Amino acid sequence: MKIEIKRDNKTQLFDITTKVTTLLSALYYIKEHIDSSLTFGSGCRSGVCGACAVIVNGKEVLACSTPVNDKDKIEPLRYHKVQRDLLVDRCSNITKSLKQTNAHLQSYKPTPLDSKDEELNQIQSDCILCSSCYSACPVFAVNGDFAGPYALTRVYRYAIDKRESKKGTLISSVQQNGVWDCTLCGECTLVCPQGIDPKSDILQLRSLSIGEGYSDPTFVSMDFGGGFDSNWQ
């Protein structure tokens, strides 16, 4: 079995002559038996930590839980600084977006929660910080200041929390380079290994934004050529 790995903007072909089950096991085989300089992220090896996220044949996956096949092409995540080979700096993007959006509890209001309240944001709390959603998001190709799916989902998680007394502050933080910049393509939802749906969360954030008096700036600035015709049917 042969697989291709992108290294320093070049593709290198590796021949794996033993049976391996996952992509991560294939990477470890290459490192131990073919090229000890191959660098990649790894941690729990059980789909929990997100450290081994890479792109396989154009799609973001966790190497530890992805079967490896002949002629697979492996690349590092997009829109991240590549530290070496398949290892990227995931922390910088996450830290930047969290600061940009104030994606945390702004002002705590003591409020008892029941099981239904906890279920409202349980899924959003399952993020493993793999950064696959950032890599899959096409907005970053044209706007490096976009908050990104992870941060917007996190804002939504706190915006619907009954213990948050300053929801408006959270909503305000995602109006620029945030909810209205998303194309709603759903690529982030497709690649999330935890089943989180950032597209849906962003749509909900848009609704909350409208409730706070905001609107899509692109729609507001559109020229409708003379205004509304009351006789139009």
C-alpha cells in the first residue's frame, strides 16, 4: 500500500509493506521504519483529544479513527501555520477567535438549571478542539479575520445559557467578521468528529442577532433600484 504525504509543499510517496488499520498507525509505521523525521500530531489515539487532525483526500479527519487506504493523499490542516509536515499550530487560531468574540460567560446570574437546560448546550460543549472546522471553512480563504465556526458555536452556547445576564454583549461581539460573514455551506458541520452542527448554531445566532436589533449588513447596503413597488404581485 502506498500513501502520499504533503511535506514542505511537496508530495512524498511512502510504501507501507505491513498491515495497518488506521491512518495514525500508518504514520507511526513510517516514522519508525522508513523516515524518523516525519512529524505529525498525536495524543489519546482514541478520538478524544483532536491532536491528530489532518486532511485525507481533501477532507478533514482524525487520523486515529480513519481507515487508511492505498493511494490516500495526506495533508496538514488548511489556514493554520504548519510547524512541520502534518503538525500545525492549532492554538493560535483558537486563542485569537476566542478573544475576538468574548466567547465565554460575561456576567453570571445565579439560576437553577434542570436537565432540559443542560441538554440545550451539551453538544456544543463536546468540542475536542481538533480545528477541523476551521480548516474546512472556505471563508478563511478570503477573510483571515473571520471568527470561525468554533468560536461562533461557543458564543451560541453561552448566549442560550440561562445563567448569562449579558447576552447582548455576546451577540454584539459576532456582528463583524462573524455570523453574517458565514456562507452557510455546512462544511464545518460535515467534518466535525463530535457531531456538532456549527451551521445550525450560526443560523440560531443570526436569529438572536435580529432579536437584538441587528441585521445582515450586506442586505442593508443592497441597492434595490428605486425601492419597493407597492403594485408588484
